[in-house]
Amino acid sequence: MADLTLRNIRKSYADFEVLHGIDLDIKSGEFIVFVGPSGCGKSTLLRSIAGLETITSGDLVIDGERMNTVAPSKRGISMVFQSYALYPHMTVYENMAFGLRIAGVSKAEIDERVQKAGEILQLSKYLQRLPKALSGGQRQRVAIGRAIVRNPRVFLFDEPLSNLDAALRVATRIEIAKLKQSMPDVTMIYVTHDQVEAMTLADRIVVFKDGNIEQVGTPLELYKRPANLFVAQFIGSPAMNILEGTVVGKSQGVTHLMLECGAELNVSADRGVLPVGERLSIGIRPENTQIIPAGEHGPVLTGTVDFVEHLGEVQILYVDMVGSAQKYLIKTADDEAYARMDTIRFTARTNDIHLFDAKGRSIAGRILEDHALTHVSRSRFRGDAPGGGGTAQRSAGLRTGALDP
Amino acid sequence: MSVSHQSRETERTDFVAVLAKVCLVAFLISLGVVVLYPLFWMALNGFKTNAEIFGNPFALPGGFSVANYIAAWNQGIRNYIATSVIVTLGSAVCTVLVSAWTAYGLTRSKLPGKPFFVGIVLGGLMLSPTVAVIPLVRMMQDLGLYNTYWALIILYTAFRIPFTTFLIRAYMLGLPRDLDEAAIMDGASEGQIFWKVTLPLCKPILVSCVILHVLFAWNEYLFAMIFTSGADLQTLPVGLTSIMAKHGTNYAVVFAAMTLSALPIVMTFFAAQRFFIRGLAEGIGK
Ligand SMILES: Nc1ncnc2c1ncn2[C@@H]1O[C@H](COP(=O)(O)OP(=O)(O)OP(=O)(O)O)[C@@H](O)[C@H]1O
Ligand SMILES: [Mg+2]
């Protein structure tokens, strides 16, 4: 049982503030994963929780008890280091027993706990070996074993699998998931750069950027409803495509957007927060993009293929679009061949289109099914085409926009 | 044709390689001879009589009689060796432990102004023992340590700490910091981390430091001469000079005494040579 609460945690090194007030509630038994770009403070926060770094201000509360100044070993926390940090001069057994010996646990109980951990982690055969005589995966398991034997309330992992090769990483990931299942009361906090680890292991993912939390949520929440552009682009691989657009008008509860690539998008305006002329970003995931076969009509975006990457089961198309310096990425089944310079037409289901305001915050505006991604002929851009009630505003919006060639 | 050309080419490079190797081996052998021959000669002359030494200094002895060695042993070498062993081992243990603690503090603590303390400790390297002799004599007399083992143990420790700390610190800087943190998570105190984690990992450099210290303390002359006066407290280098003074003309006994005094240290070095080289190579590279 270990509820963990972080309240306005700040951490500075001299004048340099690394964590800018972290608030987070972690329930007992949760598996929390920290992700974020390099240098955003994930390790710093983890080490502050462990007690290896002092907290500059704010409260760290475990089970109702403020832990800021409690000695690391008294917090009921175990940590697994990226480098494993096994004591090279001690056998596997001694490595696991070291903390217990210091805590004054009786010999018999130490033996029992170490043997049990050895069994769980399939290390029984290696207990008398030195770490240097073990493979990377075995060392990793010893590091986990050393954390287990202390019966911690909270487990901390700092990129524990990053030194393993791909196959072993998958296997160990599954081991960790099983381990968590066998210890439902233990809270785990896990730092990783690996999207798959984050998505598969986490009950909730915490996305960090520059010492702030960007979003907390279940893996699916983050994937389906990213709170902002940063999370949208950080979660998912390849990253979400972002298209720039401008609000050009409103009519009958509908907001009309004009994208720089020359498409039009209609959004239900129930938010009422989209003034005409407002710049917006539209996000579509590569895997949610659907290529429209030649001859079929419908709401579309168009572009020319610049490069194709084959990953076996899927292929990734890098597409040049009008009005956008960024390549648009499409992830699609590798059953149809595309070549450089092919012109393709594509679209996305309305539920898969994300909207972000000028500050990058998500707008949960509903995209209207029947008007989604209308391709607009060039002539209409100049405002001479017949339109709905928003023609005047639209052209007004266009004048401020970067659309007109 | 190109094939034969090629093979001639490889023959030539083979020849150069072999020649280089031969030269290297020859060089190393001559170096070995230059270093070892005087020692060997000294040991051999310990078996001769005085007449043989003067008549034919480079000949082999007529017979391997250990009489000179026994004489040297009984005429004080036994005492000198005992004193040297006590002083050397005592100061080696003190030096290495104190230096290791110092190095641990200098590498691990978050002390403000740490570079300053590092500077002070390493600044001791520049302190000349000769300059400090007179105040040290007064101090030792006042402390009642003059003409005791402790005088030498304390002085050797004090004067070797900067250098030894320097070596151990360089080595400790290279130890992964994660291990300390893992030990902290395991609940170890600073002392426990030092004794159970850091010190065992420093073994190679500690061995090197002990050897370097033994070499120094075993051969130290100035302090040993000044701070001891009685024959029962003299170390080997001082003792050897008094043997020479006493048996000025009996060179055979002097040679035997010298051989005996060099023997322990040569054996120590050979026994620990492997650790010694490794510790230094790993420590100084950082
Ligand atoms: N001891 C220190 N002194 C000063 N700045 C530090 C110190 N340790 C870390 N930092 C800074 O704090 C910031 C956060 O570092 P941290 O190690 O927490 O990043 P991270 O999110 O774990 O990155 P990565 O994913 O690369 O491990 C970085 O900008 C780093 O330079
Ligand atoms: Mg990190």
C-alpha cells in the first residue's frame, strides 16, 4: 500500500531550476511511466522521490507521511538503475543481501528472501557468481532482485532496459509486467524513452517537457486525446502530422477552417472560442491517414510521394504537400507499391483529426462528418467561388493567412 | 609475376618485423642485465672472503659459504630488519587508510570549496622534508616521540599522504557513482559505503600505493637517521651505514648485509607486481 503524492515539487541546481512545480497523485499499486525528451527532468524527479537528490521546495508524501527529509532507505523505496549498479566485488547473493544485512535482518530471513527472489527471477543457479560472469539480461534481473528483497512500497526504474538488445528488452519487459501483476500493491514508477514500453506497461503515463508535466493519462487517452501539440507529437511513432490552418468563417454553428495545403475543414462551433483569423493546427496520425484509390471521390488532401520506407508489414510514405515545408507521413499496409513523384490523395476519419489552438492546446471541437476535409479548388481560394454564409469572412481570414500564392 | 612480387614484399616486411623484434628483445635483455647485474654481483660477493673480493672482484666465489650472511644477520641486520618491517608496515597501513578516507571525502562529499581542499592536500606534494626537519625534531621531542617507532611511522605517513591521496583520488573518480547511490538506497552509511563498497573496489590502487609506500619507507634515510639514535631502533639504511662504519674493511660482510636488506623488498615487489602495474595504469589514466 503506497499512495504517493507530489505537491508543487521544485528542484534547482544552484540557479538553474530543473523541475518547475510538479503535482502528481499516484494511487497505491499503480504502474506509472514517465516519458519526455532528454533532459526534461525525469531522472531528476525520480531521484528526488528516491531521496538521492534533495527537493528544493514542495512536498513528497507517501501514505500520508511527508518524506522530503527522510533518509532514502527509510522511505520504503527501491530503485533499479540504468547501469544496474551491481556491486562488482560481491556475488549475486551478496548483492541482494547487502541491504538486508545493513538493516539487521536475521541470517535465516535474508536467506529465505534472497532464495525466493532468485526463484522468481530465475537466478537460483547464479547466486554464487560475480556480476561480471553474468549476461546483461541476468544482471538486469539481479538489479531487480536486489530491489525486490527489500519489500519496498514503491519501485523506481530509471530506463532499466536501455542497455539490452531488442529481443531481450521485449522479454524483460514482459517479466516486469508479470512481476507487477504478482505484486499488485506495489507502486511502480518507470522512466523510459521507449514508446512501446510506456504504452504496454503503464496504467498511466506522465509526459514531461522542460521540467513541467504536459499531460497525465492512460496510454489510450494520451494517444486518442492528447492535451496539446507536444503530447500529440511525442506519443505515437512516427509522430503525428501537423497541418497549419486558419479560421475563415462561421455559419450556422459551423466553423470553417482553411488549411495551408488548400483543404477546407468544417468544425462544429459549439466551443465558441474560435475567432475568425485564429491560426490553428490540425493533427492527423500517419497510421490514421487513408489513401484514396484513384477514381474514387470524396474529401481529400493531395500530395506527391517523395520517399518510401518499407518496414515489411507496413510502409511509410513521405509526402510533399502544397503550402507545407514539413513532409506529411503516411503509414499504410505494404501491399500497394508507391513510387517517388506519384501523386496520391488521402484523407482521415473525422474522429482521427485533432485540433489545436495557436498556443498548441487541444480543442475538442467536433469535426463534422459530412464536411470533413473538403478539397477546395484553387479558384475558390480567391473568394470568387460561391460559398456558404462565410464567404466574406473567409476571404478576410485568407488575407491574413499565408494561403494566397 | 605479381604474385612473386607480392611474396617478396611480404618477405621483406616479415624480415623488418623480425629484426625489430630481435632488437627489442636484445634491448630489454641488456636493460635487464644493467639493472640486475650489480645486485647479482653484490649478492655473490657476500659469499666471498675479503681477499677474494679484492683479488678478483668479478669471479665467482670459491664456495657458497653463508658465514658472511650469518655474521651480518647477527651483527644487527636482524634488529634493523625488524625495525624496518615495523615502521614500514605501520606507516603503510596508516598512510593508505588515511589517504583513502581523504580521497573518499574529496571525491564524494558535496563540500563547498572542495577544489581548495584538494589544492591543500595535493600542495603537500611540494613540501620538502629537509626544510621541515628542525621544527619536526622539536615537536617530536616535546611529544616524547623522539627515538620511538612512532616518530618514523607518523612522519612517513604525514609526508606520503599527499602523493598517496593523489593516486587514490584519481582512481576513485573513475568508480561509477551509481554504486554509491545503490548503497545509499540499501541504507548504508558513509562509513559502510567506504568500507564495504568503495575500499574493496579500490583494491588495485591500494596495492600499488602500499608497494610504493613500502619502497619509500624501506629506503628512507634522512628521517630515520635524525629521529632514531639507539641501535635497537635503527632502520636498515641507517643500520647499514653503521655496519659499514664498524666493519669498514670487511666488505664481504657489508655486501651480505646489503643483500639481506634488499631481499624483502625485491620479494615483495615480485609478489605484487601484477597488481602494482594494473593499479597504476588504471589510476593515472584519469
Ligand atoms: N547535478 C546536476 N547539476 C546541474 N544540472 C543538472 C544536474 N543533474 C541534472 N542536471 C540538469 O537537469 C536537467 C534534467 O536532467 P535529467 O537527468 O533529469 O533529465 P532526463 O529527463 O532524465 O533526461 P534523459 O532522458 O536524457 O535521461 C538537465 O538539463 C540536466 O542538465
Ligand atoms: Mg534520465
